[in-house]
Amino acid sequence: MRMNILIAALALAAAGSACALDIQLPPETAAYKPSELPGYQLVQRNCMTCHAAQYASSQPSASPRAYWEATVKKMKKPFGAQFADADVPAMVDYLVKTYGAERGAAATVAAAVKPAAAVAAPSTNGKDAKTLLAENGCMACHALAQRVIGPGFAEVAARYKGKDGGAAVAAHIRQGGSGKWGAVPMPPFSQLSEADAAVLAKYVLSR
């Protein structure tokens, strides 16, 4: 009797494993609401590396400024988000005025806002690649060789080996996007000038 039960259990386990599904999640498409507030670009750059934009829209709409400040600071410590303390006030201001209790205190720009890639970015005075990597928190999601949140630089260089990929990589740095290297989106770094994005692209492709 025990043997029959054991055989039946093994058969069910085998059947279950044979029916296992390999589920592929769709690429992230949600975006933060466009705004002229300085914190909009900071939130895009600093928050989407770890979670989707729905996180902000799912918070209580009556949440006061103190709630958003505590939430942003929580992301930095203990969760380890890589952004400067100086970014916190602008990020909080955008979040509370766009998703929280101060909605309507500042006008959000609708579809008329130019895409991030089309906005002229200021020059950063010809900084070298390592300085640009540090200032923009690139190494929070990338490493030279291994995959972290995004691909390692060596993996990117291997994909473009033998091709002139500098312009494509530089454009992707400034525009961001998802689907090229997995479902986790890369936020846009439109604050970089085209020249500085080209410096970073050259560095990545030289690995």
C-alpha cells in the first residue's frame, strides 16, 4: 500500500514538472508623469533602476511631503539606492506635487513636453569617462565584466564588435529604454551632452 502511494506521488511530481511554464514578463512600459519640476529628471534617472513607475502612482494620493521624504530616504538607506543627498529635496518636491497631497501646486506638462532625447543638454566641460561614470551613478547598475542590473560593459562591447556602434550606444545612454538587454528599463540620461555620451560610449565599447 505504501509503495503504491509513493509511486502515485512520484507520478504526480513528474507530471507537475513536465507542465512547468517558463513565464516571460513583458518589458516595462510605465513612465513617470512629465513635469517641468527639476525632480522629474532625477526621479527618472534614480528610481527606475530599481522599480517600476507604478510604485509612485500606487501610493496614497493624500500622502504629505513628510511621507514622500521618508520614502525617498528609505530607498537610499537602508535599500542602498545610488543617488546624492542633494537630489532628495527636488525628488520629493516632484513626487508630492505629482502624486501626493500637493498635486496641482505645480503644473505638470502633458504630451506637449519635448521627449528627453530632444532637449538640449548642457556640456559638462569635457570630463573623462571615469568622472562621468561616477557622477551619473553608472556603476550602480553596470560593471566592467559581469551583469549587475544591466549588462556588463564587456557584454555590450561584444555585441557591437566589428560594428560602428558608438552612435547607437551614445543615443541609448541619453534616451534610455527597455527591451534591448532585458525587461528592466534603463532611465534616460538626457542631462548628458552628446559629446559626453559619446565619451561614455567609447569607453564601454573599448572593454
